[in-house]
Amino acid sequence: MLTKRIIPCLDIKNGRTVKGVNFVDLRDAGDPVELAAIYAQSGADELVFLDISATEERRRTLADLVLRVAEKVNIPFTVGGGISSVEDVDILLHNGADKVSINSSAVKNPQLINELVAKFGSQCIVVAIDAKQIDGEWLVHLVGGKVPTELNLFEWAKEVEERGAGEILFTSMNHDGTKDGFANEALAKLSTQLNIPIIASGGAGKMHHFTDTFVEGKADAALAASVFHFKEIEIKDLKEELKRNNIAVRL
Amino acid sequence: MKIVIIDYGAGNIQSIKFAFQRLGYEAVLSSDANEIREADKVIFPGVGEASSAMKKLRESKLDLIIPELRQPVLGICLGMQLMCHSSEEGNTQGLGIFDVDVLKFSNDVKVPQIGWNQINHLKSDLFKGIRENEHIYLVHSFYAPICKETIAQAEYGIVYSAALQKDNFYGTQFHPEKSSDAGEQILRNFLEGI
């Protein structure tokens, strides 16, 4: 049976992890490769690296990091952040990334999704969507959720699927950072309306939030950062808890 | 041991190369017919779309070389699918090593299937030391139905072939190079036990 996936997300700046991590057994808390290897051993199903650097050297630094991660890690990983062209994707996949995620660049140029899918296949193209519910309507936001657009979340998600994306990573800006649970109502709607996997992001705080997003939110995978980085939730404990709730997980 | 990964411009080759490196083996990438023929073990990777991958194989004449190989060959993901008779994806004629036609998953399930599923009914030395219902990582929209060459099954809406074998030819729909410790064991079996 296909299992629900647990995905730690690592924010990367200039080749280093940004948010603090609380791993006593880590020699270098800023080294994404070491952290990734620990997550792979602790039962993470997949990893996401989100690059937030803004330097000229960004592309090359990220490509180097991908190569180092691929060398050490034996589970799949996705790379996102600032990816805007076929060339960007080509080098990242060539260096060993399993999937890339695009966000703002897809909104600005939706045809990019078709181009990437035609060249690399649906299976490695994830479209990340940041959205915020304003006066009842879910609107897509850009630049890490700072800039609102007039795009409706559900319409955009449908378009993303029609253009061939293999997966959607949906982050609710209303829930992100609250540690109060995922946006399950919107997630369930996405999961029902679309026929591609949906990754839930934003709002993880307690173990039952993951159960809720898989059951009520019908999510295929759940992504979180700080609860894992600060060891508030151990992945193994989380998976055992999910299993107790009859959710299929890899243990 | 000489391990060659067939390089025809399709697939996440780097990950496979690194997986062998973690097992203590160096694999070389090659599209050279002689180098492929002389290898002890051959890996036939593949990610992406079937008809364009098959076109690349034909352009480099590898479509004629692969079915003639006598040493153990392991097709991974799209590589396995291209070793089949045909694929519904782009109405592609395959290499015809496995006598089965690759079909698209129905819309009763989410397509592509992405993530960790379980393999069972294991029957090959490729799975030595692998327990029934072990989890492995897959990403695919098309599948090979159960056939006489099936050596592992998985279930996603229907029961289908997670791995195939005929003589010296092996194929896995899943990615052993991304399937954690179990995947590494399967690759080790391919190198050391076959």
C-alpha cells in the first residue's frame, strides 16, 4: 500500500541551513548534507531543500549542494527556490535532485510548467503554491507569501495540474508558523478536485496535526520544518502514532 | 567488477552512480557499444517520457545492443518499461525483452504514483535478504501488468509488476538507488549475488 510521506524541509542560504537546528549529535548544525543524512536515517520519507539565497553565486552554490546531498543521501529529495528556467532545472536534476519545485516563476510564466514537463517529465516537476485566505477567498501569494496576486488557489492548482505538474506543494500562509494545524479544509478540496498528489505545508505543531491532515485534509504527504529541527517531534514517534491511527506509513 | 550505466541522455544517472559508490563500487557512464558489451554488470536507467527516451536509444543504436547483452542487466523505472514489448505512453514500441505491454494507471488513483509502496511475492535472488512487504520508492504513471516474468508485485488500485526478470535481464519499477537501506541491499544483490 502506498504510504503517507513525512517530509522535513531545510531552508538553505548560501549552501548552509538557515533556521537553527537543535541536533546535539550534529558536528556542524549548518551543514545541510549532514542534517539530510540524519533525517534519512531517522525515517524521513523525502527531503525538501528550499534555497533562499539571493547572491550572484546562488545557482552554482545550489548545484554543488545538490551534488553533495545526492552523494550521501539514499532517499529522494526535492530542490526549490528561485528556479526559473529549463537550464536551472537541467543542472539540478543532472546533479542528482529527484524533483524540483517552482513557485513564483510558474505564476509569472505558466508555460514554464509545460516546458519543464515536456523536457523532464511530470514526475520531477513540483509546483509550490503559497496562498492566504482573505475574506473567505484563497489567493495565491508570491515571494515567500509576501506579494498577493489575484489568482484563486483552486483555479491555479487546476491549471497547474492541466499543464502537467506531477505534484503540488501547498503552503497556507494563514497556518504557516502558527503550530496550530494544517489548512485541512482547503487541502481536502484540492485533493478531491485534483488527481495528482498534494503535499500539505504550514501549521505543524503537534503529532495529531499530521493525523488530521492525512485524514481530514486528505493530503498525500506532510511537510514541516521547525518541529523536526528542534526535535519537538521525532519522526519515528510520529510514524508510530500515525500507524496507531491506521494511517499507512513506512516504518 | 566493471559496472556500466548506459548513458543515453535520459535519467537521474548521478544518483545511481552515487548509490554504487556508497556500496564501495565505481560505476562508469557510457554510451559506447563495446564498453557496454564488455561490462560485468549493466544498468539501464531512465526517467521521463517513453517515446522520446526510445528515440534517443534508436539514435545511438543502443536499441539493438541492449537485447543482445549476455551479462546481468538491470533496468530501472522507465528503463524497465522500455525493456517491455510496448508502452501506452506515446504509443511506444519497446525493446521486447519482457513480453508485456505497459499501461497507464486509471484515474481511480492519483497519477503519478509518488512515494513509498510495498513489494511482495518476491521470487528472485535480486531480493535476497529483503522481507515481504518491504517499502521501496516509486514515481510513475505507467505500469507493467502481472505477467510470467513478474518477480515482485505491488498494489496501487490494481496489482502490478514491481519487478520483472527474464534470463539475464532484470527490471525494477521502483528506484533502488532511492529506496534507503532496502534499495541498497537490492543493488548489492544485483552486483554480488547474480
